[in-house]
Amino acid sequence: MRIFLLSLVFSFSFILPLRVFLVFNFSLLEILEFSLSFALRFFFQRKQYPHMKFLPSRQAAKIDKPLLLNRSNINKLYPQNFLANKEKEVSDCCTDSCGCGKVINAPVVTPVIGSKRVEPGKYKGSAAKVFFSPIIDAEHLIKLYNLVNSEIYGKVAIKLHTGEKHGPNILPRDLVQALQATIPNSNIVETNTLYEGDRYTTESHQETIKVNGWTFCPVDIMDEDGSVNLPVTGGFHLKEVAMGKNIVNYDSMLVLTHFKGHAMGGFGGSMKNIAIGCASGQVGKRQVHGIEGEPPADWNAWPAKEKLMELMADSAKATIDHFGKRITYINVMRNMSVDCDCAGLSAAKPTIADIGILASTDLLAIDQACVDLVYSHHRDNHDLVERMESRHGLRQLTAMAEHKMGNTQYELIEID
């Protein structure tokens, strides 16, 4: 009887991880290792881990529905998880393929399968290149931009979150000014907000721009004169999104993003910057937030979690489809509060150290790489990770993958 039960448990514990392998792309070796350790623990360590079952309960794991089985919450579900502290061995250099730097040799933790970091040359198909510098200054910002700007031409929109008045965490003005000065025929673009704040009307928005020091180049509030509808091909929920009318006046777009947490989205990366940031204040942002009529005064009453992430993916897809190859992305990982720059002076103080600057022509890859770096920053990432997971923000990544808005494999390449 014991042999029969052992074989039954082993078979069942192999089938479940195999489903995870098929859906989440774990290696077969990891699945076999997990299956064996699961079966052995079930029989020989039951007293040590009395809460363990074939499938851990949501109550024991303290994870809200829907349960996303991923490399983050597996650690919570299974003690002594075989994935804990796992490092990926990488080669020293990728100069044969790109000639611009070295691949970062650091722990890799991929929280969800949106995209995954890969070793140069050791993958099937293609992989996006995400360039990285741990040094946050104008020199490295410009150097990174020059690696991803080959398709940028004509009149260039620099999509930037200019922040509420005196926001403590917004990107340094001198950093942005130095970059903008190297981009001919460029200016900053923004849109008004749906909530009543410092950027609710064009007039108050213009005043806030002056207060925050964005005076070194023109700032185009794109919805000042209304909206323009951009189509969403194969959207989760939307068929079109109302963008700031002036978006059609630009040939190319640089999405320059302060990567940080977000009260509703979990995190704010490049996708959030264009999904919400390009949508017109009173029409498009209602569509992206799934709101009809007057927005609830309490943000907790706004539609959120998976639906919000899917709506954002729809909106971002409209923008990237509009620009085609003429759009590129830079994420600056500094002053990463759990709150967006929309929070202004009320934003929580950052508790995670600055990480660096990333640049890519691939939207999915750059946001995934930022999330992976946060998850790998074990010493001080608790608050930001909690914000991402509690808001179901990781759905942003899988939604982009389902929309085919980027490559599902990326190389992280450090530059000097």
C-alpha cells in the first residue's frame, strides 16, 4: 500500500510541475528536481511541514485569487524551494553579437513569465537587447540613448512624467535637459490628469511644469485641444483609445520613464508611461481606468488588478502600433518609491537603493528587466515587491506578452 501511495504521489507531483513547465517555461531538470523533492518531503518531512498538501492552499500561501504560480510565490508555497537563490551563469561578454558591453553576471529571479533573461547565444529564436548602466548620470543616459535610437527621426516626442508640484522623486531636470539637448527637433510631451490635482487642467498643468523646472524646452500638453482616437488591434477590452490630439504631430517617440511603484498598477514602467500618460485626461484616461462617469473619490474604488493591467496593455499597444519602429524606451531606476510621481509630496520615502538606467527598443523586455532587477535586490526590495504583487502589477508583463508587444527573451548588457 505504501509503495502504491508513493508511486501515486510521485506521478501526481510530476504532472503538476509539468503543467507549470509547459505554461511557465521552467527547465525539465528543474521540474524533475522539484518532483522528487516534493514526493520525498511528503513522506519523510510531513511532521516538519504539516501545512503541505499536493496543492498548497491559498489561505496558507496568503495569496489572493487568482493564484499566479510563479517563481516568486513558489518560494512562499514550498519551504526549501529548489529555486531559492538560484543564479544563472553567464559569459563575460557579448561583443561578438553587439560589440557594446558585457552581460551582467548577477542572480536572476524572474517573477512571472512575461519575458525571461537569457544567456547570449544560448536560446532559440531571437532575444531583445536591454542595455544597462549602474551609473545614473547624463553621460551614461546619453550613451544608452545612442544605442537604441537608430529608428528615431523627425519631430521627436519625449514622453516624460513631469510630476506634481515639488515631487521629491521625479527625474532630475539637469539629467533630462542634457539628453534633450542631444535630440534634434525634440520636446517633452504630457497630458492632463483624470484626478483633480496640480495637472488637472491645462492652465494648472503649465504652472506645475514651471514650478518643477521643465522650462529648458517646450512641453506639449497633447490633449490641450482635445483627443484623437487610435485603434487597438485585438485588445482585451478596448477597440480604440482617446489619446492627446497632438500625438499625431510627432514622427517618433522616446519614452523616458522614472521606474517606481504605483498605487494602482503595482509598478510604473515604460508601459504605464505611455498607456496612461498618452491618453487624454478626461476621455482616454477614463477608458484606460475602466471608469464611466465621475471617477470615485476613493482610489480604492477604481477598477484595478488584472483588468487595469489589461486596459493599460490595450492603450500602450495603440501607441506602439501608431509609431511602429519609431519608438524607444529608457527606464531610470532611482528614488523608487512605492508611489507614483502622481503622489507628489505625499509619496512614500523610497526604501530600495538606486539600481541604474536601462534602455531598449523592446517595451516588454525593458519593463521585465526592471522588475527582475528589483526582485534580485533581496536586501531592500520588500516594500516595492509587496506593492507590485498586492496590486497584481505583474499582470502588466503577461498582458504585454499575450499582446505580442515585445520579445519574450532578453539579454541584459552592461555598458561602461
